[in-house]
Amino acid sequence: MVDITHYLVLSTIVFSIGVVGVLTRRNVIIILMSIELMLNSVNLNLVAFSDQLQDPSGQVFAIFVITVAAAEAAVGLGIIIALFRNKETVNVDEIDLMRG
Amino acid sequence: MDINYTAILPEIMLSLVGICIMLLIPFVPRERQTHLGYLALAGIVLAFFGVAMGWGQTDLAFSEMIFQDDFGQFSKIFFLFVSTVILLISMNYLEQEKLFQGEFFVLLLFATVGMLFMATSADLIMTFLGLEVLSISTYILAGFKERERKSSEAAWKYFLLGAFSTAFLLYGIAFVYGATGSTKYLQIAEAIQASPDYSLILFVGLGLMMVGFGFKVALAPFHAWTPDVYEGAPIPITALLAVASKGAALLALVRILYQVFPDLSQQWQAILWPMAVMTMAIGNIAALTQSNIKRMLAYSSIAHAGYLLVGLTAHNPLATQGILFYLVAYAFMTLGALIVVQIVGRREEQHTTIEDYNGIGYRYPFLGIALSVFLISLAGIPATAGFMGKLFVFSAAVQSQMYGLVVIALVTSAIGLYYYLRVIVSMYMGEFKTEKIPITISMPLRIILTLLVLGTLYLGILPGSLLNLAEEAASF
Amino acid sequence: MVLEHFWILILFPLVGAAMNGILGRRFPHPVIAWLSCSTVALSFLVALLSFYNFIRLPEDQRILTHHLFTWIQSGNFISEFSFLLDPLSMVMILVVTGVGFLIHIYSLGYMAGQSGYYRYFAYLNLFIFMMSVLVLADNYLLMFVGWEGVGLCSYLLIGYSFEKRTAGDAAKKAFILNRIGDVGFLIGVFLIFRTFESVQYLTVFQAVSEQFAVMGTEFGVLGAITLLLFIGATGKSAQIPLYVWLPDAMEGPTPVSALIHAATMVTAGVYMIARSAPLYSRAPETLFIIAVVGISTALLAALIATVQRDIKKVLAYSTISQLGYMFLAMGVGAFGAGVFHLLTHAFFKALLFLGSGSVIMALHHEQDLFKMGGLRKYLPVTFYTMWMGALAIAGVPLFSGFFSKDAILWKTFAAGNEALWLMGVVVAGLTAFYVSRLMFLTFHGGERSEKHHQGAPDPSPKEPSWSVTLPLIILAGFSLLAGYIGLPSYLGNNRLEEFLAPSFRFQFSGQAASAMEHAHLTEVILTLVTLAVAFLGFALAYHFYIKNPQVAERLANRFPWLYSLLRRKFFLDEIYDWLIVGPVQRISRTILWKGMDVHVIDGLVHGTASLMQAWSHRVKRIQSGYARLYATWILGGALLILFYYYWISP
């Protein structure tokens, strides 16, 4: 069996990649993808724990997360489209009408 | 397999009605879409019946995923009331802005379902689902005014940061699951009690979970989305965010900290303490120089979350009671204030700066008095609900001997007096600019405002009855 | 049945005050008057009916409480909105509502045609409400609500003609001095709570009788409490040193002076001490102080009254003096006698004030005694009724004042305070002197009224309307008859003392029932001495002001310094000004205002404000609008939390 620590380390790395992606990329689509990456790394964790604890709820939870992430992504894309219609940009730094 | 439908009857009702409305939308002519709101209202009424039918049961339900305790009942009724108010003002708002889209009501109902689940959940999975249902609905609702740039920006920022923090929350849940072997609240608590040497993973999980909730409740340093999103979203949604969404996350957090992690109280109190201080400070200080009233109210709600956090940090039964009371009081005054903002804002929310309130006190005395009462209550002046709320919450903190925190709370509270009074001063001493469109207050809004004003004053003078209800609810 | 709901009598005047206050501006005068008079009438009716049922109860059941709701509950501090009806409060409430009602009737005539009519009656009703709360409360906190409330109404009514500078100043003076006393009162209440963990009368009194079964020998906490409460009483009931507001309060309309500054509000201090008898009877040092202060005030005020020119000022100082008597009674432990004098004083002093009001009205607002005279043929009803009041206050036998004053003096002597007794007798003589002086100058002798001399269009003064004279007659009747409920022991039963006894049941009974109590002969002899002195005062006044009017003037010229001393009220107002008010103002202006306020505090405040503003702008600038920055914060927060947990984890 693969040692659980390996799974955890992997998911941490993937999570961090996602975080970095959200923070450093300017294209909104890429940011969305990074968020998805973060969510999926959590799925990794859940399944790994589920396996170690021999408890199915982790895997069940992971399936829920996948579903919700999909819904979230759909909504996110919709918002991006609305945003694009208004501002004609996909550069997140140009979305700063409200500040202070 | 125990599927106890009565336990989730309200949620079922709301969802079904929501789906019905969704199905009806293509068949309703465009101008009549706002009438679907009445259907939504009927849905909420049915949900109330649902709560009544499930009254009196106390055990866990739905495979141990739902609590049916007094805390849950209190929360459900609270959220249903708040949603009713928001629904009513939304109908007025949509008519005014000529946003004839029935999806609004669908999303509102689904958001309410999310809130109800969050407050009664007994399992981390359930909490997550409730949170997401609420969040996704509100992401869309925040950006509902598609042609308005600020609205889309608000929705985007809210979505981005919301999804981001949800990921943290989820990560935290995963770790807690890994460390304790279960996602059910009570089993986690037992596991923690059983083995007193806590692993790092457990703490990491707890910490990450607090990040997620901190975002939703708008606690510093996770609050940054609040001013922008509150400013950009349509006013009924601002109200939803400020009262319902915040409340749901807070109540879920109360359950989690008090029922799941009571043994780790030292650890999470250590985190909450500085968060509370930062939240109160930032909320009150930044609000001082705002010129947009929606933004000001956003910072104000951040500050109030700080006060609530003071209570949460205290971790004693009086604290739970105080938080429940404060939440109700806060709902009254914030909803009231935002309704006035909606009325004064008029079409396209054109008039949402503080200068727009100049002289309103004398031209529109009803609005003047109402807003004054709400602002005075927010400021925490005696004889109002806001004062009573602060009194109880701070007393709870004193009871846990967190004197420093209370002192800071009082100081920031005093600082906060300024921006509330500024509006009142502007209303009564500012010079009234002649306006192109007069302010009109529809009868339903008038009634709601009157009830909110009376409620605010009533809770301030005779807090006894609500206190007793909160006390019962506080014992879970 | 009425008895169970006795407390609703406080609601009627409240409703009246609210309606007149909020809507009264649009009501015609008859409506305003009818409204406020009927509310007080209703209250009085309820009080009467309650009394009727009350005395039918067996003695040990004469204590009723009604709990409205729990007002404040914080930790173990519980304060209730609840009321107590026992003999003491029964007597008080009858006086308050009864005399209050008569004065409302009187006001119909007196205030007819005045502007701000609705304000007057609204405030008057409000006063009755507050006073009723004060008297019926069953705990110190609620009593304090009434206490403050009557002070507020007093302020509002003294300053009724707020266009006059003097009225506004007088109102402020009253309020400020009251407040100074209230500081003492409040601290006393806090101490009560701290010592007994409650502010409910019955709880405290029960605790006192258990914890302090033996008379303490040093000035302990009980002494502190009683002294502090008494300080409040000196403010409210115009004793040394806080009495100086009462003469100025005469700026208010005369019925107000009668009701508030004679019959009811000023007696609140006396009532409070009577109510707290269980505490006071166990604090001998404070009692001594009270007695000394009381009699000194009585003497001082009586002396000043002898040379006043303004008819109302004479009566004001007279009130202060008579209040001094009541406090003397309290100070020697004769609580019942003090309440008795409170009762009789309410009748005859109100009568005298109302009568003076009738005179003032008839003479078109002339208040100088030396411009009156010979009015007896123009104002017969006023004349006869006022004489009855005068005889009562002078302590002439058969009239009520005789019985009550005598009770006090006798009890003083019997408790071993001969010196105080002697002073009391002197005061009685002075009282007889100044009150007959007042009567002689007003009603007898030649007519000195200026208007009369100048042949003004309507020169002859007329007796005012029935609404003025009827209360006078009723009060005169009471001034005559009220004494018979408190007969001295050599003449029969003192029904009033018997009635009041249950209210004083927690009183310390360690004082040896003085053997002197039954020395009837001594009592009679002392009474005769007092009467002789009073007669002397009366005769002197007659001599000075009827027989030989120049004697007074010649005396004044012979002893200019004495005359000035008395005339200028012993220069006490000036002393206060020089000693306290002046320096306070100077310090305020230079040090506190220029120095501290402008520089330090304003500097601090503005400095803090600008600091806050600067910080606010900085915080706002952080909120840049860039979502990525916000996300960074979230990450930052998360990392901080994680780092912390890593650091502290085992």
C-alpha cells in the first residue's frame, strides 16, 4: 500500500499550485482552473483518508465535492461571461471599479 | 436507513417550490415575472408549516446528519423570517429596476435551503453542502443586474474569493476527517475526547476550517470581499449577504466550535481573539470615511461580526444566548437600514451616497425616524436592540474574564458611533437638494419598516422574551 | 377588588400627561382641563376606594404588593417594577392624589387664559404620576425613578414661564441642587445593594433586622448608607445645605408652589427616611445629624421668614422651616410624628399658598406684602380660610398643626434632647410671628395697594372664581380637622400612629420605651410653654403691624445689621456664590476651559479624530479593489493560523 504521507504530500503540492495560480495569474479562466485544482487536491486527500480509515464516507464526500465543484465552475463561467460582456476584458486586474 | 422526512420538511418544501417556479418561468409573461415572488412566499409559508410539524423532536435525524434541537428550530425560524423580508423587498426592487426574471426567487429559495442546512447540520458533509448551495445561489444573485458593471464585478469577486476559501474549508474538513475518522459532529467530538494527544493534522484541519468560515462571516483578515461585494450587489442581496449568509455561517461555526471542538477551545480561542480585535478595528475605522452608504454599512457589518466574535470567543452558555439574541437584533437593524437605503436609492440605486441623505429627515419624517432608530441601534445606544445585544455578548466575555477584549470592543464601538451619527446629522441638518424623482414608499415596505422599528425598540426595552427563547436554544 | 389593582391609579395621570403633552396644543382649554382633572380625580377615587378596603383588612394583612414586571435582571441584580401598599404609602398616596386633585381644580381658575395651558397641565399630571411612583414603589431603584421624575417636573414647572430669565435660572438652580443631593442618594442605594444584595424594601429591612440585631457602636456601613440617603433628602426636601433653591422656585406659578414645593415633592425626603426607618433606627449618629440639621434649618428659615417682603417667599421659608421640624422628628426616632406633621403641613401649607395665590390674582400679580393691606373686605373667603391655615401652622389648639407640632416637640423632649426642644419652641414662636405678620400685612390695616391709590380702572380686588375658593375651603376644613387622628396620649388614642405602626415594624426596638412617654403632666406643661411662646409671637406681630406700624421700621433702623442679616437670608446665597459658585466658575473658565478643554481635551479629541481619519484613509487604501490582493490576504491569514498551530502543537 502506498503510505498515506505520500498522498498528503501530493495533495499539498497540488493545492499549493492551485493557490499560486489564483494569486499570480491574470487571466480569469486560468484562475478558475486553479480553483478547480485546489478543490481536486482536497478530493485526493479525502479518498486517501477514506482508504486509510477504511471508512467509505470520505469517498462519498469526494463525489459530492466533484458535483459541487462542477456546479461552481458552471456558475463561475457564467459570471465571467457576464463580466466580459460588461468590460470586454479577461484580465482580472482591470476589474477594480470598487475600491476603498 | 432512517430517512426522517419531517426533519427536513422545510427544506423539501422550499426546494420543491423553487423547482416549480423554475419550471413556470418560461410560461409566465415577462412583465409578470415578479409575481412569481408570491409563489415563493407561499413556499416560505409552507416551510414554516414544515418547521411546525417537526416541532418537539430532539434526536438526530437523517442518518445522524441533522440536529433537531432548539438551536436548530430557533435558527430555522430566524432564517425563514429573514428570507421573507428579503423576498418582499426583492419583489419591490425587481419591479423598480425592471428586472423581470423569476430566477431570482428560485435562487433565493435555494439560498434559504442552504442556510437551513448549515444551521441544523450534524455532519461536516451536510454543512459543506449547505454552504455551497447558499454560496452558489448568492454568487449568481450578486451579479443579477447583468448590465450593471459593478454587479458583475461584485459577483466575480465574491465567486473567486468564495471558491478560494471554500477550498481551504474543504481541505480543513478533509484533515479533520483524517484525524478523527468521521465527519459527524458528535463522533468527531468523541474521538477528540478519547485521545488527548492531538495530532498536528487535527489542528491544521481546525485552522483551515476557520479560514473558510471566517470568509463567510467576513472576519478579518478574510473580510476584504465584503465592501466591494456589498456595494456592487443589488440591495436585497446585500441584505441577504449581510444578515442571512453571515448568520448561517456564524451559527454553523457556533455549532462546530461548541459541539465538535469544545475540548480544543484554548486553541481556537487563541485564534479568534486576534481576529476579533482586527475585525472590530478594521470595520469601525474604515467605515469612518466612507461616502457610499452601502459600503459604510458593509464595514459596519464587519464590525458587528467582530462583536459577535467577541461573544463566540467567550465559550460559555451565556455567549450562545447572547449570540442568538444579537443575531436577531442585528437582523432587525441591518435589514431596516438597508430597506431605507433601497427606498432612498430609487431607480438604478442612483442615490447611495451619504450626501443623498441631506435633509431627508424633515422631508420624509417616516424614513428619517426609521433610519435614525436603526442607526442608533447599530451604534449600540441604550433602549435599542443593538445595545442589548452588545450588553449580553460583552457580558458573556466578561464572564469568561476576557476583559481586554471587552475593553477593545467598547473602544471600537465608541469610535463607531461617529459614522452612524453622521448619517443622522446629515438627515436632519443637511440641506435638501431638490430631486428629480421623489421618494416613494410602497405600503408593504412601510409595514415592514414599521415592524422592524418597533421590533428594534421592543428588544431594546423588554429583551426578556427573546432572551428566554435564546436561552432555551443555547442549550442545544 | 379595587385593592388588588391599586397600582393602576398611577396610570391615569400618565395617560393624561401623554395626551395633553402630545396633542394638547390643539385641544381647547376646557378639554385640556377636563382631561387632566379627571385623571387625577380617578386616581384619587382609586386611592379612596383602596383605603376603604384597606382599613377593613386585619392589621397584619395590611401590606400588599403588586408585581408588574421584572425590569432589570443582570447577574444577581434584580430590579422589579412592583408596588407596595402599606399604611405609610397609603397615607402618602391619599395626600398626593387628594391634594393634587384640589390643586388641579384650583389651577383651572388660576391659570385661565395663560399661554402654554396644555403644557402646564401635562406637566402637572406627569408630576402626579412620578410622585405616585415614588410613593408606591417597593424598592429603592423604582423610588429613585420617581424621585428623579418629580425633580424633572419641578424643573419644568418652575421654568414654566421660560421667557423670564429669572424663571429659567430658578429652574436650573433647583435641578442642579437636587442633582447634587442625588449623587449622595445613588451612592447610598449602591451601598444598600452591595450590603444586602437587594434593593427591595422588604428584603433589605428583613436583612437589616437580622444582621444588625444589636445597635452598632461605630459608624459603620449602615451609618454611611443612611447619611448618603439623607444627603439626597437635603436636596429634595430643602434642608441645610441644599435648600437655597426653594425660595427661588417661587418663580413658578403659585399652584405649583403649593403642590410641589409644599405638599408633596419636598416631602419626598421625609417619606424616604420614614420608609427607611429600619435602617435609620439603627444608625444613631446619622439620626443625631438629621435632628441637628433639621432644627437648625427650621430656625434659620424661620428667622429669614420674619423679614421677607414677598408673600410667597415668606411661605417658602416657612416650608423649609416646617420641613426642618419633620426632620427633627425623624432625627429623634419619632417617625410617626414626622409623617403626621407631613400630613397636616400638606393641608395648611397648600392652603396658605393657594390663598396667597388668590391674593396675588386679585391684586394683579402684586406680591409685595407692604403693598397689600385691608384686603379682608374684598376677599372674605380667602381671608377666613387663610386664617385657619395660619392658626394651624402657628400651632393653635384645636387646629391640626397644634397636634402634629406638639407631637414632635414632645417626642423630642421625651427622648432627652432638651436643647433641641428649646430650639423647637423658639421656632414655634417665630412661626406664629411671621405667619401672623403675613396675615396682618395682607388683610388688615390700611390699604396700601398702589393700584388702588392710583385709581386704576378696576380698583377693587375681587374674590376669584369658585375653582379657586372651593379648594381653599376644603383645605381649611382639613387644616382644622386633620389633627384629630393624632391625639396626644393624655387626650386619647393616637390613631395615626397606630395605623402606621405596621410600616415601622422592622424598626429597632431597642430604645427603651421612655418612661417619659407616660409623663402626661410634663407633656401638658411643655405644651403650655409652647403655646405661650406662640402667643408671644402672635402678640409681637400684632404690635408691630397693627397697633404700631412704625415700631417695625424703627427696629429695623435701630439694628440695621440684624435687619440686613435677616433680610439678606443670612447672606447664604452670597456666601455660596463667593465660596463655591464663584471659584468653580473661575476654575472652570481659566483652568478647565482654556487650559484643559481647549488645549488638552480638545486637542486630544481633535487629535484622535484626525488620527482616526488618517487611519481610516490608510485602511481604505489597502482595499485596493484587486481581487488577487484580497486572495493573498486569505492565504496570509491561513498561513498565520497554520504557523501558530505548528508552533504550539505537541
